[in-house]
Amino acid sequence: MAYVKANPFTKGVSGTVGDMMNFRVRKGKTVVAVKRGPSTKPPTEEQQETNERFITASLFAQDAMKDPAIKAQYQKAAKGGQTAYNVALRDAMNPPVIDALDISGYKGTAGDLIAVKARDVITPVSVKVAIFSQAGVLLEQGDAVIKAKDRRFWIYTVTTANAALPGTRVVATAVDLPGNAAEKTITIS
């Protein structure tokens, strides 16, 4: 391994040259090393799962680039030197995030409001809310509606009365365009 000093042609260069040398930048210094060969160790189960996730995400990103409307959404979310493909790949690799599940407006009566704050690389395609009784019986479920002004907030309007609030579970599920899902649960005490 060698360090490159004061050579304007190789400063900041990274990649492989020929089939022998590898340039990379570490802590601001350009390092030249012999190209590594393939690993002789079999991949771990975690590495295999990661490879499968990457392959699935790559296939999603390729398909997304074929649809002009979806490609435009990802291009709009791209920052700096990113491409729409990079953003679609990142979206497929990571599930959406539910930052908050606000049940302060839920008093057990029809018409009460439950708010969900969800985000992703691009706006999630859906947010669903389910309400379960203390015994685990599904009381109701349905789609939350996205707020027009702030696309991170979704509002669910309760349709069924629930007289026994303690022990009730409220579950919010956000789903993104690639089909990844995130879930947040609050149990009322």
C-alpha cells in the first residue's frame, strides 16, 4: 500500500486501474494498493439476505425508470449528483418511517381524529389505521387521508364508537411505492 503525495493527476482518484491497482481516498489521502481478489470465505446468512434485498431493490429501480411518472417523482427527490435510479434504489432498500402516531383526538366516539406523521424518500402511497379492543378484536380499520398542505401528515376519521378505551391498541401502517411497510402501535392506558 502506498500513499500518493503531491500528484495532481491522482489526487482524489478512486477506482481500479487495469487489473492490478486500486485507488481509494481515506481520510483525505489517496491510497494506492494491490487489487484484492474475491473472498475465499462463504457469505454469512446476513450477507446473503442483504444481497437478496439489493437485487430486489435494483429490479424495482429498473422497473421504476421505465415508468415516466414514477421516474419523475424520483428525479424530483434527487439531490446533488443523484439520479432518479439512485433515489428509487434507496427507497426500495428502506421502509417508510412513522415519526408520530397522535391519538390525543381519539376519545372513543365516531368522528374522532387520529393523526399519523409518516415520511419516506417520496410520499408513502398509503397509511392505514386499525383499532383493536383490549381483547385483541379488530374494531375498525381504514385508510388515512393525506393533508394537502403538508404531505407528511395523514388523518384518520374514526367510524365506530368504543366505550372501553383502556387497553385499546391503535396501529398505523405506512406503505411506500416499492411495497415496504412500517408499523407503529400505541396502547391506550
